[in-house]
Amino acid sequence: MNEEIFEQGSVSKAYFTFSIPLVTGFIITMLYNIADTYFIARTQDVNLIAGVSLCAPVFTLLMAFGNIYAQGGCTLVSRLLGQKDAQAVRHCSSFSAYIAILTGVAVCAVMLLFSRPILALLGVNASSFTYAYDYYKWLALGAPLIVFNFVPSNFLRSVGKSKESMIGSVAGTVVNIVLDPILISVLGWGASGAAIATVMGYVVTVLYYLYIWLRFCPMFSLRPGEMRISGAQVGQIFGIGIPAAITNLTQSFSIVMTNQLLLPYGNDKIAAMGVVLKVIMVAVLFIVGFSFGGQPIIGYLYGAGNRKRLSELVSFTFRFLCGLGLALTAVFFVFAPGMIRLFLKDAALVDTGVMMLKVQSASLVLVAVVMFMTILAQSTGQVLYFLILSVSRQGVVFLVVLFIASRLAGYYGVIAAQPVADLITAIMAAALYAGGLRRKLFPDQSEL
């Protein structure tokens, strides 16, 4: 582990060293999702496309389980590294790795035993069942790998190996993209081929991560005998990890509810919003990536008690993220028509999409504020603050605003719900920081 990058030199250089590989990995993953959808759609088999699409929430669920131990364990490890507690780091890494694998095995068993009711809950009907099950069963079998994958990916970043974390993600994505057309179309395996390609991508990623973990990360452990951690540490892992998992689930639910409330206004509005959400997700990924990028350094400095350097990092990161949010808003306002025309051709639909995109992008600076405060609370183990913020923006606050706005302003209320929720959550974040989080981070100072 290179402690120099944590403790010396420019905080901006350290921040970008961690952040840029993470953002790059996010972009690669996004490109994979687009490519995966493209190869499946090329079959022109409506039932195949529907069957695979309906299984999308399964990925969200597996990601949620993985993030419990990945984000919860990673933030704890960052603080322990700052405290120079090598034994606790080994125990925490071993615990997180094995509990993730065991959780994946349990999820696999439940998915296979209750496949029919789960698929019915996802909306699979008789026409799409065969395709959906072909895809679903391979995801179930790959669940232990998929859930475990998030642990080394995050833990490597906590010790300064962001580049290696990115390489693992990219390697799996490349394997997936290469195998997709071969297995889906050339061999004619359809939905099974798409799922097998996905699982094989995770096989490659996990093998690479294990190699890096065992060869270059002596501070981590995979010995079952070192799984023992204290009750307080378990509480820290789950206190941070469970809200992170809930965030993944509420995001999917929020999209479903938005579509349901747009349904009375026509499928064209749903289609336009679907495109807008995909476009705006690019901006959000940049903000999330750069927010998460500073997490290992924040946790390390907080654990080490280096409040002066932590203050410099917090100040720089906050200013950078706010500037990034404003810049992205400007880009969307200027280039919104061209962006929407990449996906939609009908003039009326383009106009609808442009309006939606401008409204959705107007609050990106607020998204940056919320994301930074959320990661700040997560990185320093402030469970209550993290819980409140992580379940607010696209969770409780958004859903409350969505229902109230839709009743008061109908269609335009639905469109405006997200930026209004962003404003409320940003005010909450500022109040929580001023009201307590700042004193916990800087008890003798008044930074930021």
C-alpha cells in the first residue's frame, strides 16, 4: 500500500488518482449495458427482448446485496488503515469476502427454488417465460460471483489500487461484449447466451481481482480463520452497507412509479422520459464516480485523525463537484436537442424530450451537493447521517414529492418532481452538515 498518496502531496492529485479510474470504469460499464441491449435487440424477437428486459431488476438486487459488504466493508477498512490497525483490516476483509460469497449462495438457492413466483412478480407471462427463465437461471447460478465481485472491486480502491479495480471491471466487460454476439446469434443460444456471457465476464473479473488481492495486497486476508470481527464493526458494515443497498432498490422503484404516473398521458411521454433518464444517467454517473472517488482518502484521513489534510480535501472536492454539476447543466441546456435526436425522430416527441431533459438537468449542482455529503458521511462512518441522505433523493423525499406534485400539477408535476426532490434533499444535506456532521469531522475547526 502506497501511504504517501494518502498522507503527502497535493490533495487534488490524490483525489483524481482515485477518481478517474472509477469514473472510467463506470463509463465502460454503461457502454456494456448499451452493447448488451443492442445485441439482444438485433434478434428482433420481441419475446426474447421482453424476457431479458424483465429480468433487469435481478441485477439491481444482486448489486444491492454486493454493496452491503462492499461499501460497508470498504469504508470501515479505509478508517482502519488510517488508524494503522493491520489486524482489524485483515479480519474485516476476510469477513466481508466470505459473507458476500455465502450471501450469493443463499440468493442463488432462493432464486432457483422460487423461480416461478419470482418471475411472475417481475411481470413475466406465458409468452416470455421460456426466454426469461433461460436468462434468469444463469444469473442465479452466477449470483455468488456477482455479489462477491463488488467486495474486491471496492477494497482495492481503499488501498490506492483504483487502476487495478478499473482493469478488472473493463476486462469483464470486454469478455461480455465479445461473447454476446457469439453466444446469442452465432451459436443461437439466445437468452441463455446473453446470461452466460454476463456470468463469464464476472468469472474473468473475479479471477483478476483474486490475483491482485493475493499477490499485491498483503494487508487483506482470505483466511476463514480471520473472519472474526467485533460486534461494533459488524454494525458499521451493515449500518453503511444496508442503506447503500436500499438506495439501489429505491432508484429502480422510483423509475417504475414515474412511468406509472406518466401512463395516463400517453406512451409517447413514457418513451421520452425513458430516453431522458438514460441521457441524464451519464451526468449522474460522472457525479457519482467523482464523489465515490474521494471515499478511500476521506476514510483514511478521518481514521488517521489528520483533520488539516481532510479539511483541504473536503473543500477541494466540494468545489470541484459543484463546478462539475454546473458545467454538466450548461452542456445539457445547449446540446439537449441534438442529444434527444440521437434517440427520437418524431418532432413532437423530440420537443417533449428536450423539455424533460432541461428540467431534469437543472438540478445537477444540487445532485453534486447531495452526493458529496452522502459520501462524506459514509466514508467517516456517520451511520445516521448516511442513512438519512442515502434514502432521500430518489427514495422517500422523491416519492413524496412525486405523488404530491402529480396531484397538484399533473403531467408537469411528474416532470418537475426530481429537481424539486433534489432541492429539498440538498437543503437537508446542508442542514445536517451544519447541524452536526461538521462538528463530528472537525471538532476544533470551522471548515467549509
